[in-house]
Amino acid sequence: MKTLQELTRPNIWKLKPYSSARDEYKGATASVFLDANENPYNSPHNRYPDPMQRDLKALLAKQKKVDTARVFLGNGSDEAIDLVFRVFCEPDRDNVVAIDPTYGMYQVCAEVNNVEYRKVLLDDDFQFSADALLAATDERTKLIFVCSPNNPTGNDLNHAEIERLVRAFDGLVVLDEAYNDFSDQPSFLARLDELPNLIVLQTFSKAWGCAGIRLGMAFASEEIIALMNKIKYPYNVNQLTQGEAISMLHRHYEIERWVRTLKEERECLERAFGRLPCTVKLFPSNANFFLARVTDAVGIYNYLVGEGIIVRNRHTVSLCRDCLRVTVGTRLENDKLIEALKRYNA
Ligand SMILES: *Cc1c(COP(=O)(O)O)cnc(C)c1O
């Protein structure tokens, strides 16, 4: 691995971050706060939130069994994705490599930041080869993006191959585990000690049922997390979100129940899908959605919209010709989808 200084944009390495009123005051005993030009009325919303989200991070770090210094919290994983570009990639000079197809935000963030985005096609089983990704890198490649289980394909990537990639690459590997709660494969979180160039992304948006509160997590070495914290907006995670996330962490048993139910419902939905005349192929899933090749993705998508049912049309995505991505809903919602599709063929 290159040194972190070699991998970081020089201006970010040198940057002295904004210091907020609440950064400078870190004591525990004060009761009169006249430092931040807040309105003294309208408690509790009158106060700025904790910029380092200490209570939330303490609870999360305990559940995830990582040190709080290895946790970054942001406005969705999308903020973490954008920040890694802004910390490490010099616009118009550096590049990143990613599997293809995958989550669209990596490419959007690359383009917003004017960073070249190099795609390496997955194979027919939607697996990747570390060598193929490495072959696409050069001395200006700062980041490699992989996503497991992958979106929109739904499958786990081969974990031995992920490890091989992380060990062989001299830059940073961003592993997006947004759907790991649904997978039987272990998270790479426990491996951060051995893999100092790994950044793991997770989110409250999927298994945790909290897409609306916008909370994403990045886990990495203390030094990488410190760089991300240095350039984030000071109050990037609002007070309502921090409070709701804390209450969700206290209800973690509920998430385990949701995950179990959704995996059962997925199997049910896949079985029903497999019997539909319009289904050409079902791709194996380790997530709360699956990809299906159908006879006519565009026609079926439009038909379902007319029925008030929205799935994701992935027809134009690499390797996903005539594919729909279907999120697992409640039993009732899944039944409505299947009934509508049975009528389509009638
Ligand atoms: C849904 C999803 C996310 C979550 O993004 P948030 O900004 O945290 O809501 C991240 N990565 C992948 C691959 C996803 O599909």
C-alpha cells in the first residue's frame, strides 16, 4: 500500500478544518451555552447537533465491535462515497476503477468530481476477478469500488477474491456492504485491522428500515476516518437523525426479525416468479431484492406502472438486458405483483 499521504490530495492533507463552537467546547459540566449564536428558546431543536455524533457512535461501535475512531457517519452512504472522491482523487488527474454493473452513485460522484471512472465488466455469473480490476489500474488509480452483495445483480461477490484484491492493490478499496445484513457471508468489518487500505460502507437505509433519516456509515483505519471527518460539513448528521438512529440501535432485535422475514418472502417471491411465463431467468440473490430476466422488460415495466406497481427497469444496464430488479415487499405487496404478472401473460 502507498502511504496515506501519497494517496491523499495535497490540499486536503494540509487542510486545517473548520472548528465549530461545539468542537472547541468538549467539557461535560457547563449548563449555560452562549457560544454558538443559537436561540435559547425552542428546545431541543434550538441547539446544534454534536458534530462528531459521539453518543450514536459509542452505541454503534459497541454493536459493530469496532473502535469509535474507525467510524464515519454521514448523510447516507452517498455522502461517504462523495467524500472519498474529495479526499483522495485529484480532479482531471486521478482515476478510480469499479466493477460493472454496480451501484450508480460511484460513477455519478466520479463525474461530479471530474475523476475518470474505469469500469470492468463482471463475468456471466456476476463475479469479478481481482486481476482484471488490477489490470485496469495505473499509478493514478486511487480507489477501487466493489459492492457485495452487489446492486443491481443481488449476489455476493466472492470473498476470497475481495481479500485478494485488497491485499494486492496499493491504493484504497471501497467495499459497499449496503446489503450485507441479508447475506450469509460475514462482513469485512472484523478484518479492518489486517486490511489498512479497506473502507467498508454500510447504511441504515436497507435492513435497518431507515432510508428516510439519511444515515450512512464508513469504517476504515483511524487515519482514513480522520481525513473524511476533516472535510465533512460540521453538522452533517442532524439531531433528529442521531436520535432516531440511537433508538433503532436499541431495537436491533427488530431488524433481525425483519431480515429473517424478508429473506423468507424473497424465496417465496422467487418461486412464484420462476413459474411465470414472462420469466426467462432468475439470478440468485443474497439481498432484499432480486434481478429477473423477462421476455420484455420495457413492456412489462410499463404494464406494471399502469397497475400501480413500480419495479426497477435495468434493461439498459450492462449485462442486464431485459432485466427487472424487484425489491421484496410485504406478503400483500408481493402477491399483488405476482397476480398482476399472471394477468400480463393471460
Ligand atoms: C441503497 C444503497 C446504498 C444506500 O445509500 P444511502 O445513501 O445510505 O441511502 C448504498 N450502496 C448501495 C449499493 C445501495 O444499493
